[in-house]
Amino acid sequence: MMIFQIWKSLMRLTMWWKMIRCVSFVHCQLILWLMNLMMITFSELRTRTNDNTQRKHHV
């Protein structure tokens, strides 16, 4: 039973991989760009919260 479930998940993964591979280069670039944007915004938010905590400590 367990092996069957693992096999099913593997098949699903390969299916996803094929779909991703079939997707155009532009789409990949878009995903990368979005990921970069998310990372930048996340780091910005983190630095902002850090600044806020530091300010609170200073007061």
C-alpha cells in the first residue's frame, strides 16, 4: 500500500515536471522575476520590522 502511494506521488511529480518543462522560457523568466520580487519585498519587510524594534529599544 505504501509503495503504491509513493509511486502515485512520483508519477504526479513527473507529470508536474513535464508540464513545467513544456512551459515556455518567458514563463520561466516571469516566475523567476516574481520570486525575486517576493524575496526583495520579504527582505524589505524584515529590515523594516528590525528597524522598528531597534527604535523601540532606543526609546
